[in-house]
Amino acid sequence: MTSYCTYAEVLAMTGTTYPQVTVEAIITLADKELNARLAAKGLAAAYTDVGLQEAGLNLTLVRLFIRMRLDGTKTKSLTLGKEFSISDDIDTAIEGHQAVAASLIQAYVDSQTSSGGSSGYESATRSDQDMSDFALNPMTMPTYGGDEW
């Protein structure tokens, strides 16, 4: 299956000990999110675009960190007794990766729509004459008296 990033890349970035099948499922979910964002702009998946590959990796990391937070693998802080405490704001990391992904996706969308790339939609121009051709004639419009239901 084609993806924006690979298990090896996620492993290199995080050192995760999750099974490969779990990481690949998270990659698939991140890919779906990225493709949905593109589709909302009228664009198709572009797995070979370097910027989108980086966005896909960032979205995968977001989902991986959320998974870690939810299953307790990565907590916001850890305190052992009164003398030892470690804190790491995973929410800040999540927000940072989301922002990077959003920026890269927007840059791709902008490059496709401003450089003449196809968004999948045709543009239309409107003239007043075109709109007047569609004007409704009140003399021929059916009426609704309110009791037909």
C-alpha cells in the first residue's frame, strides 16, 4: 500500500516499541486524514510529493503521541517519591506536529491552485445576463398554500 511515510521512518523518529502492525495502522489513519484534507480542497492524493510526505510523517507522529498518551506509555509527567520528577508536555509536541503538517498541506494546496494545477473543479464566471436568464417568473411559479401536506 502506498503511504506518505514508512514504519522505518516512524521508528527512526521515535524509537517506538509498538509492533510494526500497530504503527502501520496509525500510518494508514494519518494518510486517510491527509487525503481527506486534500479532498476537501478538491485535490487527489499525491504520495510522491516531498512536502506531503513530511506532512504525513507529522500527522503520524501526532496520532502515535495521542496513542501513547491514551495508553499511558507517555504521560505528561512522572514523579517517583519526593526527589525525582520528570515532565514533558506531550500536548505541546502534538500541537507542534499538527501545525507543521497543516502548514505543509496548505503550501501544497496553494501551489496546486495558484500555479494552474487542477483542483478537480472547473471555474465559472457569472455575468448579470446569465443570472437574469434564470430569474423566476412569479406568474408561472406554482404556489404553496400550506395545507398540501
